Amino acid sequence: MQPEFIDNKHKDFAHNWVTLSRFLFFCQIFLLAAFILGGCYGMYTHRYKGKPQVAVPENTLYNPVYK
């Protein structure tokens, strides 16, 4: 009696280099897009909110005013 042979070559990444390379390519594209979108979101949430109102003493202006 011979042992039963199960062919799993069409289902395994290790035996099909085309499928593996396509899978790795799409993983790289997905990770690149995720990093770009994550970086854009981080820059958006930490963006410059505008000029703050800073109290400047009058004696330090370009034309100082002394008392």
C-alpha cells in the first residue's frame, strides 16, 4: 500500500514565487501608504496654530519708549 500524496504546492507561498513576490509587493505598498498617511496625520495634529499674542516690553521695541 502506498502512502497518499497530497499536493499543496498551489496553496503554499514557498512553492510559488510569483504569488509570494506579488504578496510582498502589495505588503510594501500598503506599509508605505500607511506610513505616509500616518505621518500626514501626525503633522496635521501638531500643526502651527497661529501667532500667539506676546506681551513685549515697550523699552525693547525698535523705537523704545522710556518712562
